[in-house]
Amino acid sequence: MKNGRNSGAIGFWAVVAIGIGGMVGGGIFAVLGLAAQLAHGSTPIAFLFAGIVALLTSYSYARLSVTYPSQGGTVEFINQAFGTSVFTGAMNILLWISYIIMLSLYAFAFGSYGASFFPASAHPLVKHLFISGVIVILTGLNAMGSSVVGEAEEWIVGFKIAILIFFIGAGFWTVSYQHLDPGSWVPFPQMIAGGMIIFLAYEGFELIANTANDVKNPGKLLPRAYYTSIIFVIVLYILVSLVTVGNLSISKIVAAKDYALAESARPFLGNYGFIFIAIAALLSTGSAINATLYGTARISYIIAKDGELPDILERKVWKRPIEGLLITAGFSLAVANFFDLSSISLMGSAGFLLIFAVVNASNIRLHQKTGSHLWISWIGFIACLAALAILIRQTFMRSPNKIWILVIMIVLSFVIEYIYKKSTGRIIQSVVLHDLKHPEQKKSTHFL
């Protein structure tokens, strides 16, 4: 399989579109204002640094995807490298939690943009109604198997990319470069922290791993697709943040932090521009919630099938993992309604930085099988951990109480897995066995 050619029909640009669509979900609409609040005039640089970390990590994903093609993706890579232990189980549970947080972020953004159409006095109540309503409605659609939103997903991805490009083209000519002057930049650690707290805006490129069984020439195509999609999104985010900070003062960005992208369109597109971008944000975050609900419910199913979560999550109703979907939606409702934007971003970004560090470590451990250059994965591993350390340090200096949220999230992953493994005797299986189409991949099971 490695570097081989299979009978799949997915081409290069289709895979690139999957990577771009995974990253440019609702993240940029949700976290742009938060990034500007932290990084000020250096916001484009902050997005660049976050993108570099993602690009370095994509090398490990590319090599692992070619060697271990599986719908399990990240779950499978970690299991292949470290076996079926408490550590791998905890990392996979942390991945599930991180996706729940991502879902909560999208719902929070949906609520904020929805509330922006109402008087300021009504914002708190209306925002929570939008947050809860969109999760409940889309959970119901997923449970019933409605394919309407799914069938429109490709068009929605194309639409939001077109909107962002239009936003850049219209706003570039009115940028005030005084807002971007190096004198307005924050100290380097704070700049990096600003990039890392919104790192989850780059989460999604790993969805390319799910196409490994269906591409025409995975050994050549997958790495190119990873790098092309991430580089495109880096440039897109830098330009979007440049136009935003260049057209709106930091004080106004902070005031409209939850819907800063729409507010930044007002100076050069007027009120109609605000409405247009806000509607685009609602459509984008709504589609991202739908896709994330669908994917996260199946991640819980795969992890449960792998023996690392209770078997209730691998039960299917109407051929769909309904229990996982409902539990995922319930947790998302709680996080989105009871945590603020910065707390949600901190948890999500820290979770993915830690997961990506482990994926880099997985490729280091498996480098002979994946045919990888060790130094690239080592740099990616160190970059993820260094970024995480800077994010934690800056958070501790600014809002020390929020560190406990992150600590609890990580500790909870290990505690759940430890207690579960000690109280059950389930057989642990490699996820790749459930979905690989190639008969030469032999079944292997491990007993606790």
C-alpha cells in the first residue's frame, strides 16, 4: 500500500478541498477577535506562527496516513505507535473532548453572530437561545439521518471561501497600516500566545487522513494535499487578519470580539457589509457544527470500538452511533453555554497542540516504517510542546484560574481511561481492522 496506487477515484484537488474545508469551518469567524485582542497589530504574525506549527505537524500526518490508511486517523496513528495502553486511551479520549470543545466554539460563534442582529440589551439571552437551538436542531437532523445539510456541504465550503476572498479584496484598499505598525505589536511571548490560543482555527487538516483509502496515488498525492491546503489557509488567515486589524481599532475589535469579522466589514462595506458577513458566519458555523457533530459522534464510536470507551458508544440505532451523538451534543451544550470564548479557545487549542505533539511523537517512533525524516517530526514535536508551554505561561500570567480548566480536561482523560480499563476486561482492537479494504492487513488483537 505504501507509496502504491489503488483503485480510488479521489483526485488531488478534491483532497485539498477536504483539508481546506476542515480548517476554514467556523474557527476564523469565532476566534479572529480574540486573536486581535491578544496580539494587536501583530495578529497576522500570530496566525503565521500557528500555521507553521500546523504545517510541521502535517508532515507526520502525511507519512502516517500513507502507511496506516484508516478512517480512525489520529486514533489509529497513536495506537500503532504506543500500543493499547492507558496513555493511548487517554489521548484518544482527549481527542474526543477536544472535538467537543471545537463544536462548542462553533456553537458559541453561531450564537454571537445571531445575537448581533438584536439590541445589545438582549444579547446574553438571545445568544444562549441561538447556541442551544442550533445544537439541538442539528443533533436532531443527524439522528434522523437527514442528508440535506451534508449534500450542501461542498457548496457551503466554496461559499465561505468566496466570502473571505471578497472580504479581503474589498477591504485591502482601505487598510490603515498604522494599526499594523511594529510599534503596535505585543511582546514576542504574548504574540505567540495569541497565535496558539486560536490554534484550533487550523484544526481540520487531519481530515485528509480519512481519504487515504480512496485517493488515486496516496504516496504522492496525500503529502502534497496536506501541504497545499495548509499553506493556502495560512495565507488566507494572514490576509483576513490584516484586513480586520487594518480597518478596525483594537478597542472596537475588543468591543465586538465575538463577531469581530462582521464588525470589521462595516468601515468599507457599511451596514450591509456587516449583515452580509454575519449571515455568512451563521451559515459557515452552522455547517461546521453539522459536520463536527457527524464526525465527533463517529470518533466516539471508533474509540469505543477500539475498546477505550464504554461499549454503549459503539451501539448503532438506524445504522448510526446515536448514543455517541447525543452524549457529544449534551457535553457541547454545557461547554458552549457555561464557558466564555477565551476559555473554550484555550481548552481546544491546548488539547489539539498536545494531541499533535503526540502524533509527531508517533511518527518519530514509527519513522522506519513510515520512511520519514526524523528531524522534521522532532521539530514538529518540539514546536507543539513549546507553543503549548507559551500558551500555558501567558494564560497563567493573565488569567491563572483558567489553567485549572485545562488541567481538569487532561487529568479527566487519564482518570476516565484508567478507571475504565481497571473495571472492565474488554478486548482492545486496532481501529485499522474495522475499515481497511486491503486483505493483506492482518487482524491483531491485544488483551488487557
